Amino acid sequence: MCSYQIAYISRLIYPDRSANALQTIQMAAAFGRQTGDAYLFVHDLADSEGQIRQQYAVDGSPLRIWSLHAQRWPSFVYGNGKARFLAYNSAVAAILGLHPVWRRASGQRKVLFVRSRLESLYWGLMRPYLWWLRDWVFVYEAHDLEVPLRDGEPVAYDYGSSRTMRTARALQNYDLVLAVTKELAEDIQIFTQGGVEPRVVPLCTGLQRLQRPPVVRFSPDRVVLGYIGTADRMRGVDHVLEALRFLPDRIHLRVVGRVRYSSDSGDTTAWLSELLSDPDIASRAELDPPVPYAEVAAQIDACDIVLQPAGLNTHTSRYAAPLKLFDYMARGKPIVAAGVPCHLELLQDGVNARIYRPGDPEDLAACIMSLIEHPQQAEAMARRAWEQSANYTYEVRARRVLELVDEVWEERHAKRSA
């Protein structure tokens, strides 16, 4: 059996309510459980490590959290974004080369793992100069790419620009590039002119799966729709609120999460204020603050139907693999989702979800009503999604990444032996 040592590098300060922070620590914890030797490097911990572990439900993992206490750095370093970025990553590079923890057990397969675009640039561009990491496997988990579009389709990149060349060069210095959706993987391959062939590894859920197949029943008096996550127009939450206009009075909506008031027009309050000025919406919409991840399952369970909208922008339509979608599947709830490419990689209309036309609140309402009017079909779809959720856990995902690391390792050593 192979032995691994993982260095997961992130510039976060915990606690942090972002999905990025949750996915980072959950994935690092899964690496810890799989290998017994994984470290998560972070800027700092604002609470005790015990509190952080409990809040993010990772207290059972042997993961070690390595804080660089960045908030204690001199103000001329910490107060300057570029200086802070370079100092943090350079400090981690020095630790990986000099600290006894990383110099022991030479037979281990050592893995450097990053998921931030800025981290990908630093480690990709600096790799040729970090001679003490030459035998490591460098892994970058990509979640986004700045892709110019025309009529919704990717267009040619300016390959002569220094920014494009720098990004492409950094990506090509990784042994393994992971993409969370097929669309993103294809665009990275186009961007690097075939120099990088990403492997698609979808995201997953950290929630406990429902222990038995779901049972779906709708009350004739009240049906609760649920959306758990950041609420803004970029994610299409305005369409969710607008759909209430086309639904009977007994149907209510709960939005649980941080509300972002930004809009495409730059008005920081108009979109939500305008919608909530409509009594047909305001009387049936409940906006609740975000909850710790340990409480998310209970929030989902309190809903009858859960919603996965999307905006019409590149990120949410092509690249995003929302954490909430995997959470919904694991808790066995009927799902109504926007028919954007990244959702259609996981969902099929009438099989494991109902799919509505993106940007069409009336069609969203029609899909919701089709579930309510056909509860047996809703239950069959919820059950199918719940069955599939067994493939989308952090343990499964960590094992898959380590399998890909093994492929890289074996291919590298086969070349050296040839």
C-alpha cells in the first residue's frame, strides 16, 4: 500500500463562511483520513483549532492544521496584499524544504495541492526554482477560468498577451490539473492549446446521507421550497423569488444563507428591494441568515422541494458545481434545477430532478407544480438522486484524487526507468 504526505495550501483565515473555506477544510480532512499524513496550511485561525474542527465537522480527522499566524506579521507585510501573498507562499515553500516533518520518510509520495487561482500561479511559475520539491506531485484543482465569450461560446484567446502566456505556463507546470466540471476541463484544454488535459473530478457533499430511501409527501395546506446558499442575482436567486408570482398561495420559500445585494447594474439594493416590495412575494418568502455546516442537513430536511438556480453568467452556467446540489441529493429531496451545462452533467429531467429553462421564473414554477401534482414521480426522482449521492462524498473524492496521483507517479518513474 502506498504512503502519502499531503500539503494542502490555502490563504484562508478560519472561521470563514464561504463555500471555498468549507470545501477546502472538508477535502483536506478527507485526505487526512485517507493518508493519515495531511496538513492544511492557512493564514491564521481566529478561533481555537478545536472550535474550528467542530464548526466544520472535521474533528474526527487526523488532519493537521498549520497556521502561519499571518495576522501577527508586521503591518508593512500584512497590510500589503501582494507582499502578504508572496510572503505566505514563500514561507510555506521554505517550510516544505527545511522543516523535519517534510524531510522524513523519503519513500512517501508527496503531494502539493492548491485550489486558488492565485496559488496556482505562484506554485506553477515558481516550481522550476523550487528544486527541493522536484519529486513532488503538484496538483491544482481548478474552479474557474477567465474565458472570453461571444454569443455564449468561448472565443480565441490573445495568446500573445503576457497574462495569458503566464497563466498557461503555470498550468503546464502542474502534474495534475483537476476540473470540477466537463465544461471547465474543455475550456482549460482550449486555453492551453492542448498543453493541459484536465481530469474531471466533481465536487461532493460533507453531509451525512439519508440512511434510508426518501419518502416524499406534500401537504395540501403548505409546501415549503428551499434554497440553501448565497443569495444574489449571479446565482439566479431573483428568478426563484419571481417564481412565487406564478405559484399558489400555499407555496412558501425559505432562503437560508448570506444575501449579496449586488446587481448587474451596480445598484447594491435594487433587485431585492424591488422583489420584496411585491406583497405576493414578500408574504411568502423567508430570508434567514447562514447557519454552520453542521446545521445544513436540518435546514434541507425542513423543506419539501429544494431549488438549484443559476444565473446566465459563465461561472454559474458552465463552471460551478454547487456544494448545495450534492447536499440536496444526499438528503433525498426532490430537486428543481436550472438547465445550465454544469447542472446537466449531474441531472436529467424526469430522472433525478426537474429541469427548468434558465432565466424563466414561469417555467421554474411549472416544474415545481409538476412535482407537487405527481408526488410518486417526485419521490422516484428524489430516490434516484439519493442513490447517486453515494458517489459524491469526500471519501470517494479523496480516493479518486489519490488514484490519479498514483497514475502520475507511476508514469513519471516509468519514464525514468526507460
